[in-house]
Amino acid sequence: MRAKEKLLVVDDDPNLRKTLADILRIKGYESVMVGSGAEAIAVAGQDRISLALIDLMLPDMSGLDVMTRIKALSPLTEAIVLTGHASLETAIEATGKGAFSYLLKPYQMEDLLLIIRHAMERRQAQEEIQRLASYARLNPNPVIEMDSSGNVTYLNPAAQKHFPELTSSASKYPLLEGVDGLFAAFRGDGEQEIVREIALGTAVYEERIYYVRESDLIRFYVLDVTARKRADEQLRKLAQAVEQSPESIVITDLDANIEYVNGAFLRITGYGREELIGRNPRILQSDKTPRENYDALWRSLSRGETWEGEFINRRKDGSEYTEFAIITPIRQADGRISHYVAVKEDITDKKHASQELERLNRQNELILTSAWEGIYGADTEGIINFINPAAASLLSYTRDELLGKDAHTTLHHSKPDGSPYRRAECPMQLSLANGLEIRGVEETLWRKDGSPLPVLFSSLPIMDEGAIVGAVTTFQDISELKRYQLQLERQSNYDDLTGLPNRNLLTDRLSQAAARCQREQKKLAVLVFNLDRFKEVNDSLGRAVGDSVLRETAERMRHLVRETDTLARSGGDEFVLVGEVAEEEDAAYLARRIMLTLSQPFLIEGGDLSLHAGVGISVLPKDGWNSEILLNNAMVAMYRTKATSGNNFLFYSAEMNAHSLERLNMENELRRAVERNELLLFYQPQMSLRNGEIIGMEALLRWQHPLRGLVSPMEFIPLAEETGLIVPIGEWVLRTACAQNQAWQAAGLPAVAVAVNLSARQFEGQDMVALTAQVLRETGLDPSYLELELTESAAMGNAEAFIGVTEALKGLGVTLSIDDFGTGYSSLSYLKRFALDRLKIDQSFVRDIVQNPDSAAIAVTVIALAHGLGLSVIAEGVETEAQLNFLRTRGCDEMQGFYFSKPLPGAEFEQLLRERRKLVFPAAAELPVQTLLLVDDEPSILSALKRVLRREGYQILTATSAAEGMELLATHQVAVVMSDQRMPHVTGAEFLAKVRVMYPDTVRIILSGYTELKTLTEVVNRGEIYKFLEKPWDEAALRETLREAFRHYEERRSARDDAI
């Protein structure tokens, strides 16, 4: 609180002093009254006097002197001069010596009080100025004063130190700029204080600017706030970082009451800030966080330690989330804990991702451990850090034995030849060193036992943020593939049967030998030879025998050739020998040795087999310069030997090419014959020797050449067999014959079977079972009307396989026969196992059957053999009545030949069917009619039986009831009756019992699908039936049973006639 102002009154008039004392006391001033100058000076020296009222006329000294002495003691003391002798000069002198004012006596008290107040105000102002001047001088921060003209009027020491560049005129200095505007603001707008910031370089200053009205000055208080601004900026950034952090941040007091949350916390939890401040974080709890987590949290915080862990919390909307939290005590400067801060991250997605990653890792681990291919991984040093079971197993290690081992040193240290494998060349090292992807290269790894493992090898670098951190290697065991490749390579270059080079390797070696001999001007001989009659041996004795002959031939030839020669099998029974010769006679010498060696008998199944060879020779350079020409010319010469007598050798000559060219032309024309529809079928009827009816036809191939005319099958069939054209041609024949037969049946002509010949080559070149099924399906022909004629060579070439083929064909429902039976080499042990229906006696035996006992014996034997095996017999090439009668009386079932008809074009054969022409037997050669009665209440069964028996030559009667059967028995001489057991009204056994009584010579057979063993046994024992057959029946067994029944009938009648 400011002290009262003290006034000193100096006047020698006591009354006046008393009056003034009273007035001043009333006005609130404290006053000291003295009557002399000396007293006044003494008081001023001892007390703080704010204002002195001094009479100029004092008894001891002049008032002016007293004022001067008081001013000297207290410069701030104001003085008012009172005088009764006023003059202008005295006033000027008084004010000149420091008086505030003067007042003439007598004066008005109001005037005196007014002047006192003004003097006191100036006194107070002077004190403030003095006080401020002292503050400015001692202030550690710069203080600057400037007048309205822009002149610096004052710099305190701090300002002089900080801004030495300031001069008396520095209004344009950044700190002091804008003076005019500042004065205007203070004067006009009445601003009390203006605050602004000024940047000088890197420093920032805050200016507080005041107006000193008494002096009309502006005072600048300058504060360096650079450090504070930097601190503020850091604090601002920190606040922004906290607020904008993607991680939620919460600050609580020691009672866990929330004082602050950032935006992430609000976003994650879904709460508003006002809903959280002052609340406990437990509002987020889901009751799924383990209690131990909270216990551990508070134990750590109570020790002043940081805790970190996971919470499963619940948002405002009730959804749950998982967060990872780090909670830390906040310590004050004195170490006292005042708050807790928690920094939390929502790891819900991470947890899900982690769980998914763990699942995928488990899945990948399972995949890797289950993979059949080897997989291992290595770090950047090539040390194995993962290996799957397949890899360990393939390498004969355990996984633990390989983990931590150097992959290259352990598994990849050597090349296939055993030489060291440099680490720098190792594919995995290339992946590690250069980041290269190595895929699908063949490498050799080494097993634990030191054995090599050929593999298909891939190695890929493992990258992490652009850096190579390892490599993963996969490999597959290609041991079997390598063996297979070697096998294929051998198969592509060597003949499986003989082990000799094949045509492929022969061509390569012959080309090399021809080029070498040209360079060195030497002769090269090419000898091509094959075995005479080999095809006959192969067809008749079977493929196994043929293969044995070829192996023996190769073995004999190996002993003839030199190391520099090439002996090859080019195909079939054809061999090639290539070697250098000095003269052509050397080649002839080799040919003679070949012929001599092969003329020695071959030991086959305990017997001797004699074969011969035909050898063709070509010589470089006389007969050609390249391998193809030399080989072709030698083959031409070899085929020429066949045209002579065989068992010979010939050198190539130009004339031979004409025959070869003709053969080649025929081959090319035959290839186009199918496309040009030049092939056609003739049909030769097959006749029953029992009733003379047409029961079948054989489809025979013909070639209608546009220039040559009708070409004989003897000319082109062997060529088709040799070139393989028989396969597509045979398919055409089968398809055309089936389609034609179906068309004739659809036109209402008698239904007969068509026989189609199949060669061994067709069975080798295609799936005949599938082809037959396809043709039957496409043409719609009933399989029972197709007969396939098979050659003995096809049957015996691979008998075991052929058994399966015949069974499959029979499964289709077709009929099978052996063509030209007796001309080949059939094993009876196999013959009885084939699913056959018929044997065909070759025309070579039929031709002189009535003149040559051997031919006759063979024919009779074939008939007996066939019937003994349950087969029927057909003879081909029957041209005379004598031949016909001989075969018919010996039990031959069927015939075909010129005696009845030559092969006919389709149109003529169709007419033959329309006319229903029959074979007319000579009267003396008539055979008894064989009448068969079939009794069954199902018409479909009767039709099926007639179809099965159509070629047997029987007169077949049918009845659908026992009564109808008895009617037919009464009107016909029936030799055999076959009845179903289960019929309406009367059983088969009852019916046949009547037949036995009324027609005792008739042979009786039961055919039934119902086995009544006791009843049938009794019937058989009583002699009421001859045989019992089951449904469904076996066709061959059915036919043979009926043949035996008819023989039994004839024997019974003959015995009765003899008895008579």
C-alpha cells in the first residue's frame, strides 16, 4: 500500500501554518510545519518530503535558497513558492530553480489545493519514471525506448549487449519496425500494450510494447523466446503424435481414473471422450482376459515397473477385440509416481492372421512332410535348416542327421563320374550367391551309403525385403526315369529280340561308314539277307519258334563279323551286314559264309529245321554314295534272289530296279485303292452237306485296278501283309461285309452268316475285339451272322494270348473258325482251349482227296478231330462230284467251291439268295434226312435254337405244346426230339415218356432252365430221356449233343435192321 504523501510548510506566519495544517489534514495529507529556512533544511534531510510549500520571505534566509538546498537533498521533492511580492522576474527565477509553481498571497485555498494536487501528481510521475529507469537499467532482458521520429532514446545494458548494431536511428531494424503504426495505435486507439513476435535469423523474440505518455515515447521490452518456442513446438508435436498415434493411449491417475485418451482409443473402443474421462478402464473388460494378467499388471505397477501383456476387451457396441498393452508409471521430477500411461495396439487382426499363419504353417508343414518329392532349405551359408521326410528317406538319412549340415559338402560334393563338384558351380550356391532360380536340371545327389541318386533338381532363393536369406531346394528321384530313358535309347537303337542294332542305329552307322569311306577312297559293302521260307515257319510253327530261329541266326552271325563291321536286324527276318572290303570278291566271300552258316539245321523242339538265305550285295562307290541308296540297292538284289531259286547271293545291277520299282508302284497304288473305292468284295456261298441249302458266304477281297483290271489276290494280299496295309484294308473288308449282310437281311433275303478272313498281322496291329464290337454296333448286324476265319499262324503265334482273344470275341456272339486247317502247325493242347466253332479243310487236301490216300486220311482225320472237339467242319475248294460225295459220306458238314459256285459279285450273290438255290446231290449219294423236333412254349427260345442250328443241316420241326408235338411225330419220321421241362399242362418228362412208348427209336432230350434233380434222375434211370441240357445252353455243347444223338439214332436203327 502506498504511504501518505508528506508535505513540508515553511512560513514564518504561525497562523498561516496552523490554517494550512488543518486544511491539509482534512485533505488527507500529512504535513510538517516549520517557521525558518534552517528548520526546513533539517526536516528535508531527515524525512521523505514529497512537496514543500516555501514562503520566499523567511527570517533567516531566502525561500529560493531553501528550495535549492531541499532539491539538493531530495531531487524528487516538488516545491511551490508562496510570496506576497509577486513579480514576473521572481516567478521565472523560482521556476528556473526547480519550483513546480508559485502562488501570490493572498490566494484562494482552492487554487492552492489544485496546485498541490498537480505537483503531487508530477512527483508521483517522477518517482515512477525513476523507478522504471532503475528497472530498465537492471533488467536482464533488452529494454529499448524510441521517440515518434524513430530515434532510439534509450538502450539498457542488456539491449546494448544483444543488439550492438542498434543506432540512434534504427526504425527500420526488424525489432523496431512499424513505429508510426505503433504510435498511432497508442495515441488513437488507446492501446495499453502491444505484443508481437519477431524472428531474427534462427532466434525468435517476443516484444511487449508500452507507450510512455509523459515522455511521448515507446518502450520495447524484448524477451528471447527461442528456447521456449522450440520447447512449445516439441510439446505440440508430442501432443499431435500422441493424439494422432494409431495406437491407443490412455492416461489415468493412481486410482486408475481416466484423465486422457487419444483419438485411436476412441476409434477402437467406440466411446466418446466425455464417456471415458473420469471412468475406470474396467468398463472395457469382457471377462475373457485371464485373471492372472490383471494380477501381474498390478504387481508390476506397484513395484514401479512397466508391464506388458494382452487383454481381450469389449467395445461399446459389444464386439470383442484383442489388444497388446504396455503400461508404465509416470514419475515426477522428485521420483514420485503421479499417473499411469498405457499404450495399446489392437492386435485382433494380427491374432487372427497369426492363427491363420500358424494354421497355414501347420498345413504347409504337413504338406511338406507329406510331399513325395524331396525338399530341403538352407541358410545363406548353405547349412540345412529344414528337410522333409521324403528327402531324408531318398537320401537314406534321418532328418536329424542332415539338419545343421552343409548341403553341398554332404549331398552334392561329386559329379556323376565321381569327380569333385566345385561349390561355385552348385545350383543351390548359385541361388544363394546370385538370387538365380534354377529349375528342372538333372543333378546327382549322394546317399548316406555313398551311392548316387539321380534327381531332377530345382533351387530357388528365399527373399526377405529384397535380401537373400536362404534357398529352398526340391528334387525328384529320376532313377526309374533314367533307367527308362536308357531302355528307350536301347530300344530305339537295338532290337529287343536279338540284341542287334536296329534300323535306326544301322542308318546312323551306315551313314558314318559311307562318309568315312568316301573321304578315304575305300570300298564299303552292304549285305542284306533274310531267311527263305521263314514266313511259312512262323505261320505254321508259331511265333515262338520263329523268334527262336531269329535269335539263333543273330548268334551265328555274330561269330562271322569283325569288330569294325555292323550287323543289324532291320525288321522281320531281314538282317544287314556293313563292312569295309578291299575288293568285291571279299563281299562275295562274306555272302558265302552267311549262306553256309545259315544252311546248318536249326534245332527246334527236338527236331531239325533247315533254312536257307538269300543275300543281296551293294558296294560303295559303284552302287551308290549314300546310306539310303546303298541299303535300297542291296535290298533289291536280295529280293531278286527270291525271284530265282533262293539260297543264293547277287550283286546289285541296274536292271533289278525295274522289278523293285514295279513293286513300289503297286504298293503306292494299293495305298490309294481304299480312298479311290477300287476295292470290292465277292461272295462265295457255303453249303450244307446235309440239306444242300446256302447256310453262309465267305467275303473275298478283289481289287478293280483302273488300268490293270481285276488284280488277283495272290498279287496284292502278300504285299498288303508285308507293308501292313492289311490292317486298314482288313477293317474295310469287315465293315463292308457286315453292312452288306445287314442290308440283304433288311431286304427280306434269307439270313445267312458272312465269313471274313483275319490275318495275324491284323491281330498285331489293332484291337480286333474292340474293332469287331464297333463294326457290329455301327452296322446293326446280329453277331450270330458274322463268322471270323482265323489263320493257324494267328492262333499259334501267341497261343496263350489268343485264347483270351477268342473268348472275348465269342463273348460278342460271333462264330470263330480256323482257316486252312492242316497246313500249319497247330498244337492240339491249345486247339481244344480255343473258343472255336468250326475247322476249315484247306483246298490243298481237297484237290486230290479222291486220288491221294494221304490227303484223304488228313481230311478224314480233321473231320473226326473237329467232331471230337464239338466243332463242325467245312471243306473249301470242292470242284467235283467225287470230292463232294467223299466228304459228305465221311461226315463233313459243309462245303464251298466251284462245284456249286465261284465267288460272285454282290449283285449276283443277291440273286442267288433270292432264288434260294440249293446244292443238288446225286441220287446215289442221298443221305437220310435228319429230322429234329423242338418243343418249347416260348417262341423266342425256338427261334434262338433254330438260329444256333441253322448250319447243321437238320430238318427242324417246332411245337409250342406237347399236343402239337405229338401231332408232328405222327406225320414225320423224327430222329431226335428236344423238349422243355416246364410247359403248361404237361411236363417235358411226361411228354417224352409218351414219346418213348409210341416212338421208341426217337432219341429224347430235356432242355430246361429249372433243375429238378430228383425228378430228372428218375427219368434218366427209367430210360425215358437220353440227355439233359440246361438253359442257357452252351452252343458248342448243344450242337455236339445233338450230333451224338443223331449218331445214336442211326446206330440203334442199324442194329435193329441187322437183327431183322
